[in-house]
Amino acid sequence: MNLVTKITFFTMKSQKRITSFYVLMTLICARLVAQDVHFTQYYASPLTQNPANTGWYEGDCRISANYRNQWKAIAGKPYSTFGVAFDKPYYFFSEKFSYGVQFINDKSGTVGLSVNKIYASLAYYKKIAGHEFQIAIQPGYVNKSTNMDEYTFDGQFTLGGEEVFGGEFSGEGSAEGINYFDLNAGLLWSNQLTEKIRTTVGMSLFHLTTPNESFFGTKSDVTQLAIRKVIHANASFKLGKSLRLVPNTMYMAQRKATEWLIGANLEVDLNPKTIKTVYFGTIFRYGWKENFDASAWIVGARIKQFDLGLSYDFNVSSLAVATNNRGALELSLSYICKSTQPVSIKIPCDRY
């Protein structure tokens, strides 16, 4: 078999393998450049959406947890993200502050890329002429690591066959872990527009320190993590005594990458002593300048002080070829302590 025949044989027999490999490496490179967490139920992960969401609820404390599992169809190893957070308001005379902490773990499929993040949040609340404002900062510490043994490079391929000798030394060296300080900030505004309509708008900035993310110590515009800008909004429309429509949207931009999510949930109030509320809805995800990416369907229930949500993403982008149209399964759970803050202040006085 001459060289031309070998190359032709290799090309015909390995076309699918090469295509899969190319798609996988494209995903890997994208994840290496920007590894921010990504939740479809972004409103159920308040501290990752906007630091100003810290303490933005009615209650004494909140514990929230989120889990996302996606792209299992690619090489049989899913990309998974887990986050847990705690936040609490604090009242100092007539002033309201809030503080919180969150931990995030993200693992990227076959390459063993692992990200651990821990952030603390501090927020300040003020109400002016019926308008509610909250501003917050969120410093944090990030650790990233990867296992070079999980990568396969071109030097490990053979010309005349389909086998990849992953056990052989690649000659690419080893990658050191990345550790850096990070800083986020956010702002919220909310107002009761009418008796039946309430709206909230927020904006946040992530990676204000623009940390460098290189496993080999290099520094350039490519390895420097750009600031991610987020704008989000939601509203609550009372449609009846026990029915509400809650539309929501969020737009994110980081360098040339953009993402826009828009959707709505329909909430039905049931029994305050058992299942307080059930809800269902959908969210669509787009690239602002690109095509439709995915649709997600959501169901959930509020049981006493708990809020449980379940969603599934259906991938309809060009990536659907590699994922077999499978998207992501996501679970959210939060618990809010009952409020002990008095609605009104009573001042005792002598009676005459």
C-alpha cells in the first residue's frame, strides 16, 4: 500500500473520528478560555447572577444549591457544575445590609479541567420614594487545574490507522494550577409599579480584576479573562387571585461572546400549609448576533419554605450533531427561613 493509498484509507475510515475529535477540541478550547458557571435557572442561583441579589428576599436567611449536568453524549463524560450558597440580611437600626458566601465546582468532561471558586458578598439596601435599590461587591478566590494525561495531541496519532496511543508521552509538558483573586459587583432596582405589577432590573460586572488564566505562565490578551457584563430583568403580573405570570430575561457579554436568555414561568398558588405554589415555564437561549441555541422547559414547586426546580435543555444548535440533541439536566433547591422582622414598629407609651 503506497503513501497515497494509506492517506486515502485513513481519511475515509477516520472521517467520523476526526469530526468528533475536532468538535470535542473546539469545546475544550472554548471552556479553557472562559470557564464561568452557566445555569439555565439563573434566577435560582442568585449570587452567581448578580452580587446585589445577596439578601434580596423576604426571610431571615437563605440556602440555595444548584446542579447542572450536560453534554454526556460527547465521549460519555458529562460537563457538570455544582454550586451552593448562603446569604442573610442584617439590620442596623433603620439600615439594611446583607452578607453571603458561595462555593462553585465545575468539571469539564474528558479533559479533567476542574474549577473551584469561593466568593463572599456584601450588599447595602436603600428605599427612596418607593424605589428599592441595592448595591453589592463580591470578592473571591479561584483555583483551576487540569490533567494533561487526559489530553491527546497530534504527535500521538499514527498515520496508517485509527488508533490513538494515549499512553505514549505527548512531549507537551505539564500544566500548573491557576490561583487568583477575583472581584465582582452589582446593582439592583425594584418597584411596585401597580397593585398587580412588580418589576426588578439589575446589572452586574464580573472579573473586574481581569485575572490572567494561563496554565504555562504566559500573559496576553487571549489568556487575560475579560470583564463579563450582565443585564437582567424580571416582573410579576397578577392574573388573578392565585395566578401569576413571571417573565424574565438576561443578557451577557464577554469580549465578542454574547448570550441572551428570555422566558417566563406561570405560577399557581395552591395550599399555604402544604404545596404553596407550583410553576412551569420555558426559557430560550440565543447568541445576540448568532443563531438560536437551545430551549429549556422548567417545572417546580414551593413546599413550605422550600423551592424545588427542574429543567432540561434541548440543544438545537450546530452542536446538536455531537450531542444527539441532548442538552442539560438542571436541578435547583433553595430554603428561605421565615422572617422574624416586624412589619411595623410599636413604641409603648403611658396611657392617660
